[in-house]
Amino acid sequence: MRFPGLIPLTAALVITGAAAFAQDLSPEVSQETPPAPKRVVSINLCTDQLGMMLAAPGQLVSITVLARDPRASVMADEAQSYPTNTGQAEEIYLLKPDLVLAGQYTSRATVSMLRRLGIAVKEFAPAQSLEDVPANMLKMGEALGRADQARDMADTFARRLSDRSPTQIRRPTAATYAANGYSSGVQTLAGQIIETAGFHTLATELGLPYGGFLPLEALVMANPDLVISGSDYPGEARAEEVLSHPALKRLTGGHMAMQDRDWICGLPSVLNAVDKLRDERLRREETQ
């Protein structure tokens, strides 16, 4: 005897059952954010400081020894309360981190080894512009599970930066001059700090918007209104001999030394560098 409705009913049951079975096997899609890491280690000077600014109490368990150097770190005092590391893969592994913060150019051997050992590593590119500063804040906040705090920090930075936009028409020329005669252009973080303070970067005027090596003769002939160099460090290097050349002392614009720590990393402290340069520009305008 034939049952005409049996086959369609059986097929329907098979299809329904298969769909339910497939749904059971499929991974659940969760809208919840992943848990914040509990043991975070930083192996880069810039992530050290940004991590200290944003990490929850007890979350950041180690930073680099450079973070305690007041010549390089704006948070040298705060860094005294953190254990330090030298960035070696072996010592980092023994700290049992569930997240390691590294710079894009941090020792590739260390980063590679940590990843092979199954440790999560979050890399941060160095800030090349003022726009990169709040972007790295948000990235750090996401990595640490501190997105709200990072957003507040980024908003505050953007507001403070907008208050410093120069309005004057005439802009004096400034040139950074570092080891081997390197000078920053407008398409660099240092160059944008200079521009925001109300100067023009000499390197940009000479066709080096991304910065480059500027012969001493070219610097002297351009005779910028201000030459900016970093702080002196103990010891001597041939690359720095050009910075003590007598010709630099004869430039009519004068010379200004800036603390490297305000320029090295894309932190809120870049605004300190902006303010120092702006004050120098205003002082010069008043005396003219």
C-alpha cells in the first residue's frame, strides 16, 4: 500500500533535523568583548608609558628599564614602582604574560620567539604624525580592555591640540638637527610639532617633507630662525660631531635644546614640546 504523504513528511523531518544538527555544531557567535588580559608585559619604551597611562591597577606587571630613564621617559618617576625587563624572550616568558606590548621595530627575534611560544604580542607602530597619537591611545585601550579610558584620553588630547592651532600669518623657519645631520620634515611627528607651534620646517622648504640628512653647508646657507637639537648624552659618537661644529654657533637665528623625552613617543607630552616652541616663538616676536 502506498502512503503519498509519507515521503514529503519524511523529507521535511530529515531537512529539519539536519539543520538543527548543523546549528548545534556551529560555533556560538558571542557579542561579548573578550576578557581583558591580566598579566601584561611591555618591551618597548613607548608602550611602557602608554601602558602605564591606561592599564588597570596590577594589570601591567613589567616594563623596560628605559622607562626609568628621565632623559627618555616622561614617566620616569611612575616607572620606579614597576618591575623592569631588558626585553629578552627568556625573561619575558618566565613572567607568564597573557599579552606582550611591543613596538613595530622591537627586537624581531624576541617577538618571533614569544609568538612561537604561544604568547600574544600586540605591536604598535611609532607615531609619525599628531593624528597617530590618539590612534595609538585607542589601540592600547582596546588591547588592555580599557576602551572607555582610552577614548577619554584621546578626546582630551584632541581638544588640547585644537587649542594650539597657530593663527599668525608669518611663520619663522625652524630646523631640527640631530646626529649625522638629520633634520625632520612636516611629514614626521617632530615636524608636525614644529608646525603646530607656529614655525615652518626647514627640511620641508628644502624638499625633504619626510625628513632626511641635511648637509651642514645647506643648513648654514639657509640660516633658519631657530635650530633645535636634543639633549646631550654622556659619551662621544662621531655621528654627533657635526652638532658641535663652530658654524652652528654663528647662525643668527640661535639654538634651542629640547628634551628628547617630549619627542620620542606619541604621548600627550608632545603638547609640552609644542608649548615650549610656541613660547620661544612668542618671545622672539616680542623682542623684534
